[in-house]
Amino acid sequence: MKKYNILIGLLAFMIGFSSCEMRDEIMGRNEIGKDAGALELDLSSRYNGVTMSRADATVDNGTASGNFKEEDVDINKYTLVVTNSDTQEEVAKAVVADLKNQEGKIIIPLNEGNYSVQAYNYDGENVSVSERPFFKGEQTFSVAKGISTNVDLTCKLACIEMELALTSSFTEAFKDDYAITIDNGENATQVFDNSSLGKKYYFKTPEQKDCLNVAVKATSNEGNFIELLATVQKPADAEGGSSNLEGGDSFVINLTEDGATESHLSIGLTVDLTFTEEGKTIEIPVENITYTGPEEPGEGGETDTEEPDTSITFEGLPATYTCTYGDSDIPGLQDVRILAPNGIKNLNVTISGEIAGLLGMVALPETFDICNMDDELKEKVIGLGLVTDDEYVQLHAGTCTEFTFKLGELLILVPKVVNSGNSTFNLAVSDGVNTKDGNIIVIVNPKEGE
């Protein structure tokens, strides 16, 4: 009984000396009763087998976390959420540092019941691909009256880490215009190019997937284009006995020149897999890397003595269309087909004339490059149907050799908002060597009687 009274006194002391804001946050949600218990939490973050940070100290010396930013390493900057498992109500949510008492401990008074606690550096649960790592820890526990429940919670990498590496033989054999597209089999895709070296990308962990898809496009120093598709399967005897991709799996995709002869040049892959919870690294066996074409190692890159046609050509450009103010369609409107054998590196759209002053209505700039857009502009352009997500991946990589530009959703805006006059849409395509452009002119006649 004496121990019981001491514990209740301790809880009252803690609540009394908490900040008013935090006390209101916890008490307002949970309505602590006189027979409350408590959660006493030991919190830490772990990467590559090393504890990066604990709630009472940052212990990482950079060996484990590498180039992670402080907010991703320091557990005190993480968000902590306590949820009542029976009612699904959040009873506490705050930054870890704000939940600590004067002694630096995390002690949260709770009513008797079942709970879950989770901590994370940011809300990355539904982020497909990011340059920011997503750390998370989650655990269930129960609270009894008058008892402090101790919980050890470790935040670990909750996504798949991906990095690109090149061997010296690859850089010596190929130009630096290569593009490597990696996807997790569940719509998380990232294009790696020469600006991606030294960077790590973090993919959402897919459900029940055991492999990654890798597409490589590169040009040899002799000018031969090589394309390679491969599937990288996680070994069945991987850490924990699971062959499915899991949070904490870290892949390094190594590209190498493979089996070159005077008439052939090919690309090879080796893949290192690290289990970041333990810091253990293995090399994925050769038999787990399946080449699916179009050119497998040893079969591609044959030199052709005949010079290929590398000119940029258009279908449907230049063009002039005439319509009337208020029209819901433009007679004869057709898509623009672009052929660029060397790959479309830039597709600049410049809008001028009567429509230019009204672009604010659809949040479009007067000039933009379809191949290189920020997230906000990309979302708007995709929403207008000018490009799809998959098309943008290829255009951004500079490897798209044929593209059909569906301008209908954009051009049909002209007669809806322009009373009369000409509006010009200039399309300028560059393949890194050659540039070609053309105009689409939309002439709007005033409505009869106006």
C-alpha cells in the first residue's frame, strides 16, 4: 500500500511540473483518473547495427547515420503517438522532447487499458520515393492501475534504401548520359542518373514483393545505345528467413561493363544487400539476377557500320486551328508525335498571345520544360493530361525516343476563355545535340453578334 501511494504521488508530481500545454494535451485527451497507471518509455533509433540516438542522448558519431540530417538521427525530434487500442483514440501526441520530464524521462500517465505507442521522424508511411529516410518504431502494451509499465521502443528504417554505384570499367566504357530506372513492383519508381551518385533514395516497402525491377539505358563512348532489363530477387534464405522485401533492406546496385569485344559491349549488374537493423551485408547471388532483355549481357551493343538517322521529326506540327469563342472543341485538333532517336532531353513549351495572360487560372507558367518539372508543376501537367507519370519518368531520364504529346486538354481552354485573337504554343525539342521547334496556333473568332 505504501508503494502504491508513492507511485500515485510521483504521477501527481510529474503532472504538476509538466508544461501547461503538454499537461492539457495529455489530460484533455485521456481524462486521467485517480487510479491511473503510467507508461515509462525507453526510446532509441538504430541503423546499420548501431544505436544512433536515445531519448537521453545522441550517441551516433556519424559512422552509422552517414549523411542523415539531425532531425532524422536525434530521437528527441521524433513524433511520439500513444493510442488506446480499444477505442482507437490518440491519447498523447507530441514531439519527444516535449514529453520528457525534468529528469529527462518519458513518463506518460494513462488509464488502465490496452495501448499502442509509435514514434517516427516524419510521416513517411505513404511516401513512394524520397531522399529522406523514414524511421519508425511501434509496440503494444497494457497499463494496470497504480503500475508503471516499462516499454523499450526502437525506431528502425521502415522503408527500402537504394543506392547506385558504378565501376571504373563502366565509366570508362559509357558516356555519362546513362539512366537507370528502379521500381519496387508497386508504383514506387526512381530514375538514377549521373546526378544521383552518392545519393540514397528511400522506397516505400511493397506488400508481398520479393524483387526489384531494374531498367538500364546507356550509350557507349562509340555511340552505341544499349538497353538492359533485369529483375533482382531477394534471396529466399535472407535475414529472418523472409524473401519478401522488408523495411530496413538496403540495396546497392553496381553497374559494370561486361564482356566487351571489338563488336560487342554489354552491361552487368552486381547487387549488395545490407540488413540495416543488424548491419549485415551479403552479395545477392548471380542466379537471383534475371536478365529479361531486350539485350542481355553478351548479346548487345553490336557495332553497325551504317549511320542511323538521328534527326528529330514531328507529326502534327506545325499546325493552325480556327475556332469560335465558347466552342467546346477545336475542329481537326490532333496530337503531336515526336520522334527523337537520341532521346528527348528537353521539351520546352512556350505559350504566347491572348491566352498567355490567362494562364494563372490553370497555374501554368508561360514557359516550362516537360522533361524537368518540380512536383507542383508536374502534378498540374499530369492533371491536364499532357503527360502521364510513366511518360514523365522516361522524359526526365532523357531516354524517351518517341512521345505523343496530347495537347487537347490544354488547347481546348483557349476558346473557353479567349474572346478573340491568336494564341501560340511553341514546342522546342532537344536531344542534347540537335534542337527542333514548331508552332501550334489557335485562332479564336468572336461569337457572332458580339
